[in-house]
Amino acid sequence: MTRTVFEKSDVIPLVAEVFRELGYEGASLSKITARTRLSKGSLYYFFPGGKDEMAAEILAHIDQWFIKNIYEPLEKNEPKAAIDHMWQEVDTYFKSGQRICLIGAFALDETRDRFAAVIRQYFVRWIEAFSAALVRAGISKETADQISEETIAGIQGGLILSRALHDEYFFARTLANLSKRVSTYV
């Protein structure tokens, strides 16, 4: 039975989960329709450009979420509160490590070339926003950049290992350890 949707904003999260589960190449139109229960007609109505347009819209949706919930708070809010907020939002967004980072997954396969600018900007903006918060907290730019890069790499690695090890608590431990390390500076 097909699902009824009324807005593109309702469709994007459904399709995103299929890309998360199967990757870009594995997410054929038939698999997308089967897993989302959306008809092919609905998919083409919302995404006339096909799978590339779906992926581009999903990446834009993820970017907007991160701008609102991660980057802007890190860039504008009181540093310690913004960093604490980041830990909470990251844990919630990635469902305590049970949800992969789709942008990170796209960065690892042949999809990377197709969406290289978006993928790069996601990581650059996060690293720079986190570093900016650390600098505002009184850490030197050089040290802040190093901590920021290591932290974002740790988050991404934690996501991968949590899934690879089938350990739902691994990501929580990773975030706790990263938070503890960062708190020694802030």
C-alpha cells in the first residue's frame, strides 16, 4: 500500500533513511519506493531530477539542520553552553550512534565526487564553528583548530565503530570521552 504525503518536507526524511541504509548506489528507485511506500509517481513529482536531485535535497536538508542546531549556536552562543548543546544535539541527531552520518557515508564512496563541494563544506563548517567557540573560550587558534579537527574526526569514527561493533553504547562513550577532553580546555 502506498503512503500519502503532501509536502516535499515529509518525503525527504523518508528517502534519507533509505540512502542511510543502502548508500547512494544501493538505493535504487524500486528499493526507495518499497522502503518508503511512496509511489514512483510521487517520487518523480517531488524529485523530477531523479536520484541525484533526491540526494542533493537530502544533503541540503541535513545542512540546514546542522546550521540551525550545531553551527550557528557554536558561532554565536556562549562557548561552553554552545559546546554542551553540540554534544546533546549530536547524540540526538545520530540516535546515540544508531544512525549513520549520511554525509560521511557519501564521502566514503563514489558519490563523493558527485557532491564533493557539499560534503567538504559540511565538515569545514563544523570544524570551523567548533574551533571558533573554543577560541572565544580562550584557547589559542592553533590549539582550537587541532581540538576541533580531532573532535569531529572522533565523532565520525565513533559513528562508524558503533555500527561496526554493533555496540549501541560505543557512541555514547565516545561522546562522553570527547566531551571530557574538551572540557579540560573550556
